[in-house]
Amino acid sequence: MLTVDAIDLHYGAAQALRRVSITAEPGKVTCVMGRNGVGKTSLMRAIVGHQPISGGQIRFDGHDISGLRSEDRARAGIAYVPQGREIFPLLTVKENLETGFAPLKRRDRHVPDELFDLFPVLKSMLGRRGGDLSGGQQQQLAIARALVTRPKLLVLDEPTEGIQPSIIKDIGRAIDYLRSKGDMAIVLVEQYFDFARDLADTMFVMDRGEVVLSGAMKDLDANQVQRLIQV
């Protein structure tokens, strides 16, 4: 479904990504790990169209999307939960969810009940402002808002960062459920190895803007992965 093929990315004269290649398939979780500053978020921003690439190709659903704007990629079925959540603090939970309607046709503009099964706390907080929620609740809201679009590809950038353990478990269960449905590819940037190991079907480890280790999670040496991601 998603093929990132030997992409380069620059910020001015500084090269952030060097010939990076990853893949993601429906019903699978692709995890990207690495120390801070190695290019993980730059890769996610390239996939969703927030940052242009300077070489290589990004293909989605059989089409070259390298030159598509981010809103066109959203309409094609790519949803993004950025690091830091980026919910709207002055909007209610309901209004935050409805901001996910933008890429949808009018007939599809409703919040699926399934989202409240995944994150029950949101149903009781629909009238509360996003800024009044805890960090963990805001993260659940950000994921639910992305899922409103019924994506084919869900891109999650460090969804467990700064989140209490009980909600980390809820997020893990939600990701596992979404994978089990079999129709969505998930790309997960993660800082916690144990969380990533339990969810990942495929792992890509980055260092200095390059993929330095990749493979099926079950085939990788856990100690080697941990050495590469240790600060």
C-alpha cells in the first residue's frame, strides 16, 4: 500500500533523510525507531506531504504521490497524528472530532460509533474543551480525530510520549484492534521499545537520517535494536 523508495529530504543545505526506504501494508504495523534527531519525524512529514522530498519516490495505493499536497493525500486516505497531538484547545471534543471531516464527502461526515468503543472517555466529554483534557485524553482525541476520516493509512508520531501508563495500554489496544480489522496500514514512530516490540510486524531503525536496520520484528535481535535506539 505504501512504498517509500530511497527518498532524500533537505532543510535548506542540511540533509535530514538519505535514501530512506520503508513499506507499510494493510493489517500490519510498521514501526520506525531511533534516537532523537535521526529523521523519524521528517520521514513522517514527508509521507503525509508536510515536507517536500528532494529525491526518491513515495507511492500509495499504486500511485506516485510524491508531488501531492497534504490535503490531497488526506483525501486519498492518509491520516496523521503528529507528535504533540495538535488538538484545538478552545474547541470542544465534538468540534475537534468534526475538524476531521474536511477530506470527506458530505454523506460521510459523521463520527463513527466505533471511535467511542475504542476511546470511551471521549463520549462523556464531547462538550468539554480540548484544552481541559489531560495529556492522555488529548492523545486519544487526536487519534480519534484522525480515524474520523476512515483512513487507509494511519501515521502515528510518538503517540505514547508523556502519557500515563494506563492510557498507553488503551492506545496499544486500539492500535492492535485497528490492525486486526485488516484494511488499514499503520506506521508508528515510537520511543518505547517494549511498546513497539509488542505491536510491530515490521521494524525500521534509523540513525543519522538513514535506515540502518530493518526486518520482521520476530526476526530482529532485540538487543541490537535497543543498542541503536539508546540515548
